[in-house]
Amino acid sequence: MKYFITSLFAILFAFAPLLAQPDAAPAAQSHAPTTNENALLWRISGKGLATASYLYGTIHIIGKDDFFLTDSTRSAIDRAKLVTFEINMEDMMNLPAQMSLMMKSFMTNGQSLSTLLSKEDYELVKAHFDKMGLPLFLFEKMKPMFLTVLADADMSGGLGGDGDMVSYEMKIMEIAEQQKKKMGGLETAEYQMSMFDSIPYEDQAKMLVESIKSTNSGDEQFDQMVELYKKQDIVGMVSMMGEDEGIGNYEDLLLVTRNKNWIPVMGEMMQVQPAFFAVGAGHLGGENGVVSLLRKEGYTVEPVR
């Protein structure tokens, strides 16, 4: 599959925003987007910026029939000199870099999934992968969080133009390439990989089993998320996330810390040239979301409908 490795990272960090965002401490003034501001596209100005930049919330994987990109969004891409994703998509298309990252997707010390799970849970996972046409023995030594991505992925159609599923990142990258735009990333794939290693393999294995056990419920949740996305209801998305139990102590690591790390990187990029930032829509809303954090830094961030 042409975009398999790239898509693996994109899908995985699409699910990070589905974690419950930790409650923020009460503040004198909220900077979070309100229901009256619901939008996927945001204009960033002020704080000495010579030209406005734009922030856009994606849903990394969506059905082809549900995909849309508004004229305002296309216009914002046109105006930008730099198109930036969570990770630089151009780097991810580099085959040597992909192979290097794939090697890091395997567990250390010779560990395998069968040593992390009970016999019953292992058979559950094996049956799921057999049903998908993916023999589990080929992936046994891969970090369980990667297996969770594979377990949730629809492998029946590709992510290119002919498949049933569409990647917003791929579509935006195609537009940027056609216009010969510079592209960038808010963080590196190596950094994302390092976050896997911050979560014990045993906990990752438990997440894998729970993900498979709740497959039907997960499908319903994803359908609900898509409907909220199509309505551009980022406040509703935050509310839905709050109902998710998430993965305990790793919410800060996979969501909030990343949001905070992105703000100074975005600031440096915007000072140099107008940028278009495409990140998962789940990163936008809430007090710890990118919109709120940018506002706290003194930027004017306004919804574009």
C-alpha cells in the first residue's frame, strides 16, 4: 500500500484527540472557542504578524462521500506560503525515512504480543486480525499501539483517490504540491515514536484488547464524530471526548503536551511567512486546545465560516 506507513502515523494521532481532555483549573477568563464560534477554519492575526495565518481542523480519515473542503479553506491554502501538518508529510514520503521509522515500531528485548497477553486475550486479537486477512504472526513483535491502529483501520480501500476512505492530510498535501508550496511539520515522526516508548508495552497491550472488544461501540463513536465534524461542531467534539474514559495517565502526553509544544513552533513560522496549519480537529477546542493556547499567547484567533 503506497501510503501505508504515512497513514499509520496519521491514523494513530487522529485517535489521540478522542481521549478525554483533562479538566483545566478554573480561570478568570476562558479562551476556549464557544458554540457561537464553531468552525474548522480559524484566522490568526495580531502579535506583530505582518500577514494573517490560518489554522484548520482535519479528521485524518473520513469516508469519501463525507469529505469536503470549503472555498474559504481552499482560499486560505492559496494565500499561505507554508503548509504545515502535525508532521511534515513530505518527510514521511521519503522511503529510507519510512523504513527507519518502521524498524522503530518493533518492541525491544525480543518481546512479543503473546508474552504480554493472557491466552484468551491473545486468541481474541488473533481472531480479529485473521478476519482482516492479516496473519498476526507477522506483527507479533510490533508495539501494541501500532497494532491498535491496524485493528481499527479499514483495510478494504486505499487512502488514494480510488479508495473508499480519504485522508485530509493527503488531499491538502496534493493541493500544496500542485501550488509548489513549502511544507513543514509541528513535530517530528521521531518525537511521535518516542511517545510510544513512554507507555509500557503491557498498557499498550491492554488498550489493544479493549479496542477490539469495543469495535462495534467504536464504530458508532466514529460515526458520531464524523457527523459533528461535518457540522464543524468542535465544541460538541470536545463534549464527546469528555465522555471517553481515555487511557488514563497518558492523556497529557498524547494531547495537551503536544498542543503546548506546537504554539512556539507556530509562532516562529508565522513571523517568517503566512502559514496554513492542518491539525486534527480534536486539538482545536477546549481550554487546552490550540485556539485557546494561541489566544493566551496574545494572538487574535477568529473563526472563518
